[in-house]
Amino acid sequence: MSSILTNTSAMVALQTLKGINSGLAKTQAEISTGKSVGSAKDNAAIWAISRVMESDVKGFKGISDSLALGESTVAVARQASETITDLLTAMKGKIVAAQEDNVDRAKLQADVDAIVDQITSVVGAAQFNGLNLVNGAVSSADVLASLDRDASGNVTASSITVTAQNLSTGSYVTNDVFSASTAGVISTDADTFVLSLDQGGGSDDITIANGTNAWAAGDKITMRIGDKTASYTISANDVDSGNNTIADLIAVGMKNAIDALNISGLTVDYDSGTVGTLVFTNDGSADLSVSGQYTNASSGGLGALASIDVSSASNATAALGTIETLIGTAVDAAAAFGSVEGRIETQAEFISMLSDSMKAGIGALVDADMEEASARLQALQTQQQLGIQALSIANQQPQNILALFR
């Protein structure tokens, strides 16, 4: 039956053409964006999975930066440890030379002291972005290494712990401040002090005390007067002399060291009536400040460096055993840093490969198959042309009904 009110053929042709146009639009979108799943409406489940994976990839980019920072920090500490090992090895050569009787031990001692100063400089400079793993300031540091997601979607961070290695030559204590006319006291319990001496007769006392803990060989007292520095390092012989005598020996040693600086107008007197006391008088034409600091040799991993003395045959023999221990400490530190640096490097490589794998997985989920899309586009374009022709033929059918009335 033919009808001029209802053209079923045209309706079918039109619906077919709409379906072809919809498929054509989707295929064109895939070709232009390169994705078969560009939004949640395309495939909600796949889109959600890809978004979570993309966020993890961004997180791993931050992990890579953290590992790079950690690796650089550990590399600086390892290099410092290796440098210190080389310096200690050079010092061992000086100590071995001091075992011979026919040598100038004073010059060898000067060389040893210079190497100690160089080691102290290396330890102080071995920092990266403010973090120093060899000066004893920190015990450990964590390097962010991974983000772990479980089956429930919970994310936890994991880290690589880097154990610091104390290669310092001592521990410096700070913070106590003394003004003029107030006696400064420095002991094994504390202190750093600053003493102000006015020009034209300003005077004050500094007392070397024993403190709660006993002085030990290698402990060092340093005083800075103006822009000059004097120091005294306690020897094993000082320790053997007894508590009160140690304070007096330190006081006398500091007086001699300060006198050797030849500071204009400054007089330092040893007060034999009070244990460990020095009296400072400034008769010069400029104000002077005196600051002091105590260095605890035993607190640093290389604290025993301060006690190395090759000025006599017996001390040189003792120093030989000490230097072997110190070299072992430095070697162990370098090995520890090298091990953890290798671990961080391996983790960084793994994170890089993991990120690449995740990107490939995301691509497999949402990227369009361009070969298939191209073939489908040509097929749909052909179908579209045929659909248009079919709709045109269907729309002409009512015109044929006119022939029945001619």
C-alpha cells in the first residue's frame, strides 16, 4: 500500500543516515584528537582508569625530581668521604715518616695540622641545598622514592633512608653571651662566649672550668681576639696531670698563644690564685671583643684527629694506630654513601621505566587506532553517500502516486 502521509522508506533511510552521520562524527573526533575515549561519555570505566593512571604518572614525575635531589645530596657526601679518605691516607704517610728518628718532626706536625684543617674544611663544605650528611648535624635523611597504590585505591609514600656519617672533627657549642665586667666561663659542659673590652683600660676575666665531664685529649679551646685567633689543644699529658692542673695548663697555653699574636695594647695575665683564670686588659686605642669556643674532639667521627701528635717518637707510634682507625671510619662512610647512592640511582631508573610503561598502558586504553579509524572513515563516507541517495529515492515515491491519477 502506498501512502502520501506516511513514507516508511524515507523514515528508514533517514534513521540509517542519522546513524551513519553519528558514526562519522565519532570517527572524525578520534582522528582529530587521537583518542578513542576522550571523555567519560565515551567509556566511563576506561576513562576513570586512565585518569587515575595519569595522576600517578604526574606523581612519579615529582618522585623523579626527589630522587634526583637525593642522589645529588648523597653524591656530595660520598665525594667528601672519598676526599677525606685520600687526605687521611696522605696524613698516614706523614705519620709513617715520623717513625724515623732522623726527621724533622716539627715540620711533619705542621703538615699533619694542615691536613686536619683541610679535612675540617671539606666536612663543612659537603652540603647540597643546605643538607650536610657528614658534619654530624643530622642522623639520617629520607628520600621520597615511590607512591604505592593498593587494590582499594589507597596511596602511600615510601622513602629510602640515608644514614648520615659523622666525619666531623669535633662538636662546637654556642649561644652563651657575656658583656663587659662579667666573667666568662668556658667548660666541657658549654660554652661560647663573647667578651667586650673597652679601649683605654677595659678589663675582664675568663675562667677555664672543668665542668661536669672531664677534659679529654684532643679537646680544643679557641679564642678569637679582634680578627686574630689563638687555640690550645689538650694533650694526653695534660689529662694525666689531674683536673685542676688541666684548667691551669689550658689557661697558660692560651695565654702563650694569645701573647704570640702580638695584639697592640692587649695584656693577658694568668691568675695563679684562681684555677684556670686569665685576666684580659685592653690598654689600646680601640675596643676589642674576645670570643671563645670549646670543641669536643670525641663527639665527631674523626674527633681523634685533634689528638694526633708526631712531635715525639712515642706519640708518633700512637698516632699510627689512630690513623688506621680514622681511615677505616672514612672508608666505611664512603662505602655506605656509595651503596645508598646506587640504590637511589636504580630506583630512579625504575621510576622512569615505570612511568613509560604506565603511559603506554594509558595509550592502549584510550588512544585511537588510526589505521582502523582511517578505514572506517572511508567506509562511513561511502555509506553516507549511499544513504543520501536512498533517502532521495524514498522521497520521490509520493511523486510516483501522481501517475495513478493521470
